Amino acid sequence: MPYLNDMPLEARLAMLNRRDAGRQPQDILKPALALLAQKIALVSSFGAESAVLLHMVAQTATKTPVLFIDTMMLFRATLTYQKSLTKHLGLENVTHISPDPGRVFLQDNEGLLHQSNTDACCTLRKVEPLQQALTPFSAWITGRKRHQSTTRADMAIWEADETGRLKLNPLAHWSKDDINAYFETHNLPRHPLTDNGYPSIGCAPCTFRARPGMDDRAGRWPGQSKTECGIHLPVKPRNA
Ligand code: SF4
């Protein structure tokens, strides 16, 4: 198959990116979900724009594994939305990923690590649990878009993570207008916080409203140089 063949990783990524350049997200997703089946997982925050990709996946294969990272620091509204959206879309294989309770007890028993060391907190509550959960998979899907921030402006459709696992960003080239149009066309329910000025929604202590005209992700860790939680830091692909 084109996704998991013997080509060196960089050549395989180049081939996939050439093939899928200019394709609509659904046309990128369908063959990937068909050929990779249970070897590919959608990682979703069930945040502001997550419903679009979740809907596309549900339209193609409702049993696609969906990994939802519950850091135990999310807004209550996100947990409620996750349940209702899963039911609305008919997704049949959503797994909740949580940080290891023993490690949380040792490193962040009071839930205040985010105040002193956001990188350590994200590693404990997001990066490590996701790495563990992705172990059985050869590829994963994210909902990132180039328009969300300057750090995502050059993002490819196909990337690799630090382990050499394929990472698919089918919405990479979609604009805010494309996303809004898809919500309207398919009458998708919005995360309740989007009406309150949150264009990007993560953990409650680290997510703030973004002022009009700012990047969608400007409300995430404002005042810090941090722009990513660590699960999407750029990596140099290595040959696999
Ligand atoms: Fe911790 Fe904030 Fe990262 Fe959530 S976003 S894991 S609360 S530092």
C-alpha cells in the first residue's frame, strides 16, 4: 500500500504529499481510512473546530478509532460536548486517554504544575498518554490547519512524528471560511465556548479568549513563548 511500503520515510512523505496536494480532505481521508483501517486513529480534542473532521471520519467509517485526550483539566463544557457530539455523529470507537494517576500523584498532586511549568504539565497530561495510546497504530490524523497560527503556516498534509509514524493533516489547506461553510452545510453542533470568544479550546487553566484579528491560537498559553502542547512539535523525519 502507498502508506506503509518499503520506501524511505522522507520519500514516502514526498510521494503522498505530491499525490494529495490540492485534494479535498474527504478525498484524502477515504483511501487512508480504507487501506489503513484499524491502523490509523483520529486524535481529537473535541474543541472548537473538531466536529468537521469527526464528521468526515464518521461519514466514511464509524468504527475508526478516535482518541480523546482528557487531561483532567478540560472545561466541563468540553466533556459534555464530547459525549453529545459522539452520539450525534454515531462514532462507535472513541477512547478516552488520561494521564497515569500514579504519575499525576507524584508530579502534580495539587493540579498546579501548569502554573510553574507548562511544558512539564503538557508532557505529563498529554504527550506521554498519547504516545502510549498511539503504540498500536501506524498513522494518526489531526485537525490542524495552516491558518491557525504562524507556526502552522507551512504544515504539510503528510508528516511523520518523532517515532516515524505517519501523521495526516487532511484539513491543512482549509481556511476559516471553509470550516464555517462545512459546519453550516452539515448543520454540525458547535462547542458552546466558541460563542463566548474562544476560537481554540484546550485545558481550562491555559485557554483564554482571543481578541478579534488575532491568530486562533492566541488564547492558548498567552504571554508565553509556548505555542504547542508538545504532541505537535515539528520533527525532522527520519528514514524508517
Ligand atoms: Fe497542563 Fe495547561 Fe498543558 Fe493542559 S494545556 S496539560 S493544563 S500546561
